[in-house]
Amino acid sequence: MTLKNKVSVRRRFQRSIRLDTDLNDINALYGFICPPTYANALETLAHHSSETGQGAYTWTGPFGGGKSSLAIVLSALLRAPGKQRNAALEITGDSGRRLVRAMKPGRYGYRSVAVVGRKQDIAEQIADALRRDGFIRRDIDTQNDSGKALLDVLKAIAARPKHKGLLLFLDELGKVLEAAALGRADLHFLQELAEVASRSGGKLIVVGILHQAFGEYTGKLAQRTRNEWMKVQGRFVDVPLATAADEQLALLAGAI
């Protein structure tokens, strides 16, 4: 008898998550296992957001580690009360409950929008995602004003009274950084976005998802340019999402 006749992998672990299409799908939550490293990441976000007003974060971890799944869990925890929040609370336990208490999503919760990064300007991609998900109807010129109009729109959406705020996920952010390193994207917009989020009073939360540290994308850039990149990175609180060996074994056990 072959091994495949004795061992099966749960369906949840046989499909990859695509954040822009799965963000509001409750089925994407089922089977997710939240190791201590990920639980700590949620509590880190809760602490910084509630205690210091920080609104911009990066999650950095290896490819296939479940960062996009954690984003779906975070979105579910902070949305309006209902089945998705309950499912996320069951997954995350005490860490999820502490996050909800700290962030106070209330009766209406946060709305969420996700961008899956491509090697082009991030402002244009965010504007496309807002139109796709029905947050806006008109086009936004992101080229002639360095994204200022888009930032104003994000602030207005986040401040709408029928919701606690807006969660903006920037998945595959590394592709945007690669484009910036080649001169094809405006990195300064990310700095402005982070500053707007951290001045929003918890209304706008931005989470960028990376496979490697921010500085690794600078490559062969001149030292002066690399210093400018570090200024941008400094606007984000980086949360490592590299699970320990025992956590990886527990995940394997849960998958098989």
C-alpha cells in the first residue's frame, strides 16, 4: 500500500489563498491553525494601534507560511459581529478576544479591502481595488498629484460613520518594492499612506505583506537612495511571521 493510501491532507491545506478574492469568504477561515507566532502578531497590532495610534504595519515571513490567511482572520475579527467574527474568535482564542477589546470594532466593524501587488505603482492598484469592491465609482488620478487625491479618498472612506474604519491589506508588497527599485513606482506614496494611517485615530489600518525584509529589496541602489527607503520603512511597524520548528510540526500534524 502506498503512502497516499494511508495519509491524506486536509482540503484547506491543498489550496492557496488569494487575498483579494477570499477576503470575505467565511470558508477561507475553516481549518486555519493559529500558531503562537501569529497570535502574538495579532496582539502586537492590537497593542500598537490602541496604545500609540500606530496605523501602518508590515508582516514579514516566508512564502506559503499563511500570512494571507492571517489577514483574512484579522479582517474577520474586526468586521461587524456575526458568523465570520465568531469563527475567527474560535480560531484565535484569547489573542483574538484581546484584539477585539483593544480595537473596539463595535456594532458596525471595519470594512476591508485587499490589493495583491503587481510590479507597478501602488497608488493606482489601490484605486483599482477601491473601484472593484464598490468603495468608489469615479476614477482617481494617481499620477499628477503624487496620490494626494487617493489619500483624501481613503481618509473619507475610513471616516464614514456606519463603520469603525477601513482595513487596507497590501499583499505581495515586495513586487511593488521591486518596481520602486527599478524606478517604476513611487515609494514616497507608501510613506504618505503610512503617515495618514497613523494620524487617523485608528480609522485606517494598513498591513503590508512581505516575503523578506524591506531592506532586502534595495539591491544595488545607491546608499543615499537606500537611506530614503529606510525612512519609508520606519513608518511601518514590522512584525516577523517566521514560525518556530515546533509550531511547524504542529501545523503539519493539523494538516495531515
